[in-house]
Amino acid sequence: MTGVGAGPARGVDGGLTSYGDVGFSRFLRRAFLASAGFDTEDLDRPVIGIANTSSDYTTCHREMPQLVEAARRGVLEAGGLPFVFPTTSLPEILLSPTSMLFRNLMAMETEELIRAQPMDGVVLLGGCDKTVPAQIMAAVSADVPAVEVVAGPMLTSSWRGQRLGACTDCRGMWARHRAGELDEADVADVGTALATTGGTCMVMGTASTMACLAEAMGLSPAGSATAPAATGDRLRAGVRAGRLAMRAVESDLRPSRLLSEASVTNAVTVLLAIGGSTNAVIHLLAIARRAGLDLTLDDIDRIARRVPLLVDCKPSGSAYLEDLHRAGGVPVLMKTLEPLLDRSARVIEGGTLGDRLDSVAPAPAWQTTIRPLDEPLGPPGALAVLRGNLAPDGAVIKVSAATPRLTRHEGPAVVFESPDDVAARIDDPALDITPDSVLVLRNAGPVASGMPEAGSFPVPKRLAERGVRDMVRVSDARMSGTSYGTVVLHVAPESAVGGPLALVRDGDPIRLDAGRGELSLLVPDEELERRRAAWTPPPSPSRGWRLLHARHVQQASLGADFDSLGPAPRAPGTGRSE
């Protein structure tokens, strides 16, 4: 690579600022970089961007500054020049109304920063739920060599002798509080023991699920998904990511050359084996669409019917991410799943999944977190896709976290118009709700409100106090991957665009049969047509991002990405998006 006025547009000379004078653009850029202490030897190296999602609002990323330094060290050791840059950070707990409303915004911003700033490759540091899918979506669209590294899970704690971890246990303890088993002092005390270190939720929530899937797709270093945030293993993963980013630049190993139908199918297989978050269904659909790969809800359902639940981890099991890490993490899990995987899928190390698995020993005999294929924790079908006149374009249910007797159920609807309506009325003693009722939430889909994690709303307090722990709930919302219960989600089309959910009335019988993949509203078609004629859509947002989101977001069955963000055209001769 050469200096001012000539040479290939790589390193700091790539993507020049437009002044109408290429030589001046290079000269000015290097002049200002000199003020930051860079010399010619520095500036002739390949540039690796390091996307930093540190934020005081994103407590899960508390250890991110150390991970940034680890990735920087890996880039330097491999001969590159690291440039750290900030991006949007999406805290799951401290955003209103939901981080999902901003996933596509973060994906767009990250994509544009990768394309607009000079970088030959990028290390993407994410973790909290929507940051990782947003970064992968961005990397696929920008199509420069990219390595994903996650913040890693928290370590577990304990309260009164009980091992605890966010956030399945958060929900369990809050349910006990609502049922009158824990008083205000108890619930305040346990609140200090649920999340005691930096890192993401240490159960198989969305953050842990997406970390596992990024590794399964070959986009993250082998063994990096499960290392706790506070450990040296996590920092070593950051260093490896920096080195791998340089290797990927040298071999031009871009996402378009990594991702394939094989790698996405492998990710779905891992999703089912870990009892992963239902949110991953939406994210995988969006990632596959951006990559130009054919993945549908029917494909996910087909894979679900042949892959058993292997990983003992809350909420589908009883253990935590640190237990999965000690058992060998995703490499040992995929070794166990090897007969069900496509070994030809490529990985960020430069070879194939088969190359990775050839160096992995089988699951050690002493561990019980990763079960063998012939002795699984649960049967195939940890997730199920539902269809019927209430969900013509599909819905999903996490069967592995549901109450078995309720996965085949028929009962009368009790309808809530929004998450706020749930909060206002769910505990109203005058509300006609029994344990057999089907609780219906609408106006919580992608268009209506960005699809909040409101689908696992609570059982009415008066029923909880009688020992009722679960009821069938149906909505166009999402739920946290840490949640549990018989919760039907992602009903499509959503109610805000006139989907059948908008037509449900109190008392209407609803039938759920997860085994048969059915979700039906048992109301005559003629009556539904009368209701449809009288239906009016809810008001739309009036300005800004929410207006753009409502106009352009697609339904959950298509990944809830923007209609304008399909597969990006590639610049001639480069493979890089224009």
C-alpha cells in the first residue's frame, strides 16, 4: 500500500471523503491522523474497525472496554491497524417501549458506518439481545470481512441457598411475589442477587441464544459463545477475533462467502437443541433474507420435528450458561449434533465446520449439561410453528418451556387491546377470567409498537394466589428468551394491519394444538367478515423513526426487517455492497 496520491483504495485511503480532489482527500486524511500520533508505517497497514457498544445504559456490556482492548491487541499482533468506533447500544431493560423497535435502526447505522469509514474488516462487539442480530444484519449487508464477538454471560449467584441467575429466575421470583409467597423486603433482597456481574443473562435467553447461533453460523470464533464475561476465556476470545479479522481480510473471507443455506440450517438445528429463544426465529429470518438465502417458518418447523432438546439450561432446563461452557460449549454441542449438521458450511477460521469438529473431542462423560442424541433432555419440537385462521402467516410457541397439558387446549378469549391495557386490567377482580381462559393481547406487533416482549404477561394475581402458574396466552408480541409458559407469539399478520387477531372478541373460543401446529379461532367465517368490515386501523405514529418503522417494517414471519433492506447489490468486481 502506498501513500499520498496513488495506490489501491485500502486501509485509511479507502472510502475517501468527497472533496472533488482525490489526492487532497488522501493528504488531508493523513494530516489529521498524524495529529492522533499515527505515522506512515501505521497508516500503510490494513484497517480493522472495532464496533464498540459500550454504554452506561447497557449494563450487560459493563466489561466491554476490556473486550475492546483485547480485540485491539489481536489486530495489532496480526499486523493490522485497529480503529475503535462507537455505535448505537440497545439495552434490553432501559429502552422504551422495547429494544426491538430499534434493531433495524442499529443495523442500518452499523452498516453505514462500516461502509462510510475506512476499514478493510471489522470486529463487532455485541451481546445484549438485539445488538448481535443487528450487527450480523449489518455485516451481511456491508459485506466486508467481519467477526462477531459477544460480551458473554454473567456468572450465577445465590439467595438463601438457591442458585440464581437473570432473568428466568427474575421472572420466577416476581411470580412468587405476585402470588404472595415473597413480601416486599424479600423481593428487594433477591433483586440484589439476580445479576451480580457484568455480562448478559446467564440462561438461554435471546443474548445467549444469538451468541450460540453466531458461532454455529461460523461468524464467531469457535468456543467463544459461552465464556462468561468476567473470565480470561472471554478476553482471549476477543484477541482471537482481532487476529481472525486480519486473516479474513487477507483471504477476502466476507459474510457472502461464509453464509450459506448450510450454515443457516446448522444455526436452526443448534437453536432447537439448546431450547433457544423464540426471538431467534425472527432474527434468523432477517439475517437469511439479507443474505439472499431461502429460510421460512416452514423450514424451521421441519427442522424442529427432527432435532431433540439436548442442552439442560433454563428456561427449558435447570442449568446455566457457565455450566454449558464448562461442558465444552457450542463446539462440543455441535460435535454431539454432528449427524444432523452440514459439515461443508464455512467458518471464520477459514475452513469448514467439518474442520472445526474434527478437532473437537466428544462430550466428556462427567458432564450432564449436553445430553447425547440418544438420551436427550426432551423430544424434538422445542419450538413449534402454528398456523390456522388466527395466524394465516404463522405463529410460534416454545413448547420446551410450556406446560405440557396446556399445549393442547381450548378456551374462551379474554382480549386486551395493548400492553398498557394488560397492565391496567389484568388484576381487576371484576374481569371474567378463569384458568381455562385464553388471554389475547393485540396491537403489540412490529407495526403497532415495535413488537415488545409483552407476550408473556402475568397470570392474574387472584389466580396466582390460588396456585395457577400458567395460562394460554396469544399475541402478536414477542417474549423474552428467559421467559416460560404456554405463550403463543408472533401471530402474523398482526392486528394493527388487520390480521385476524384484530377480530377476536371476549368469549370467542380459541383452540391451540401445538402438536398439530394449529391455532384456530372457532368463529364462523361469515361473522369474521362482518367484524372485518367494521374494523378500523389504530392511529399511526406521526414523525421520526417510529413513522419510518411503521411504514417499512415487515411482519414477524419475514423477520421484521425493513422492506427496503433486502440483499444488497454488490459493487462490480469486489463483492462489497455498493
